Amino acid sequence: MDWLADKWIFLLMFSGYTAILIRHAIEGNKKTRNVTDYFIGGRSLGGITIGLSFFATYSSTNSFIGFSGQAYSYGIGWLLVAPCAVIFSLMAWLIVAPKLRRFTEHLDSVTVPDFIGFRYGSDNARLIAAVIVIFSSFLYMTAVFKGAGNLLQS
């Protein structure tokens, strides 16, 4: 019983958080009609939601530990990477994204390999794009796990 007295705040917060997650899951399940709705939110997500998703995706051991290590290795010049990343991200959001959104809606594609396959009318192009995405994701995840391992080791 002493354990419960010590941990009641944690249990209350955890239970509340779990209840909120369950509520969101039930609401999301009601709005999901097919696989496309599941993968891309029925193309109805707002800018804030997409921005937070982008930030959560970008925030990883690569961006925090990796950038710190690179700044230590290369010095003050490495600080130019951050403004460049912001500029190129804005360019992607403002120039590339609207055109890509129109194209993907028109072609009814969900993933990048889908888009490339439909755009060029080639299953081979889709397969090559899928292999590139999988290979790149594998390399990225390897770096993330290595960074997390190095962090936990020290």
C-alpha cells in the first residue's frame, strides 16, 4: 500500500493520458473509412497538425546528437546548417508541397513510390522508388539506434 501512496500522482496522470489516447483512437477509427484515410488522414489534416508531425519526425537522435557532434567536429561553420535546413524546408513547404499535393490528389497516390509509379506509368519505377525508400529508411534507423545506444552507454 505504501507503493500506491508514493505513486498515486503518476498513476493518475498515466490513467488520464491513457484515457485521452483511447478517446482519440475511437474518434479516429470512426473517421477512417479506408487505408488512404488511415495513411494520410483523408487529406484533411490542417497545417498545424502536419507541422507538428514534421517536427516530431525531424526531431531524433540524428538532429540532436548528430548535429551536436558535427558542430563539435567542424566548428562554428556547422551552425550554417541550421539556417539552410530552415530555408530549404520552407522552400519545400511553399514551392514543392502545393504542386505535389495537387499531383498526388489527381493521381490518387498515397506514398512516394505510388506517386512515381502513377506519374511515369511504370511499375518498375514504383519498385525502384520503394527499394530506395526502404534502403534509406534502414540507413536512417541504423543511425538513430546507434545514436540512442551511444547516449545510453555514456
